[in-house]
Amino acid sequence: MHTTDRPLPENTSIIIPRLVCRSPADEVAFCIRAFGAISLNERPGPDGTLAHALLRIGPAMLMIEAEWPTLPSRAPTEDGSSPVVIFVYVPNVDATVADAMDGGATLLVPAQDQFWGDRIAWVMDPAGHVWTIATRIEQTTSEERTERWDKILAEQRNESSARRPNER
């Protein structure tokens, strides 16, 4: 065995999300189609089907895993209720959402411009994982974001008070 003084393998993300799936091969195909992922490594399980894959999406890495009876992690239900949301920046959110939908994703929130300068949409992939897909469309300063957020909150307070009956 060769030891190393490098705690992180070369060309590796420091954080690598691991998505547990009922069908890892389908999730890999979805990520390749929707996000242009590149498969770096794939391993079969005891039954010969894909059990593990390591993908690269831009500079980031993502692991796709099969459920294992000896591990507690399970694939999400296919209802969008996963507490984990993967946020991914892409060059064109609208084109990526179209590719994701062509790959079997369900649109949860249509693409909309956001006050902080991103255009985002939410989709659920066929495995039940939820993705926020984003493209930066405007560079904003901290002051602009704060001002815009304060305006949104003020509008929401005004709408809320307009719906309440007058109290005396």
C-alpha cells in the first residue's frame, strides 16, 4: 500500500454529493442529457447492473449510488418531497430545463428571473431528486439585492394587510 500526504485526491471536489437511486443507470443518463455530465467511473453491483458512478458536471463532482441493504440511505420518493435540493449553474437555464424535461423531469417551478440576478427553475428528475437550475443573468451588488428584497417584503406586507378585515 502506498501512503500519501495529500488528504484530497487529485482533481477531486472537496464536497461530492451522493444521490441514492433505484436505477443508477437511468440517473446517469438523465445527468448526461440534462447537464452535460461526464461519467468518470462506473462500477457494477453483484447483479451486474450499475451500482456506482462518479460524474463531473462542470468543475463539480457527483456520485450516483444504488440502494444497498447494509446502508441506511434510500432513494427519495417520486413526489418531490426530498429535503435535499441540488443547485446547479448552467449557461442557459431555459435550454437545460427543456433538456431535463425531454429526459423525463417534472417541472416544479417554471424559470423566473430572481431579484439577486439569477434566472432559476426547479425540476424533479425521474428518480425523485429535486434540482434548482440557474443561470446568472445580472450581476448585482449587495446593496441592490438588499434594496430589492426589502421592496418584495414591503409588497408582501401590504398585500397581507389588504386581505385582513379592518380591526377596530
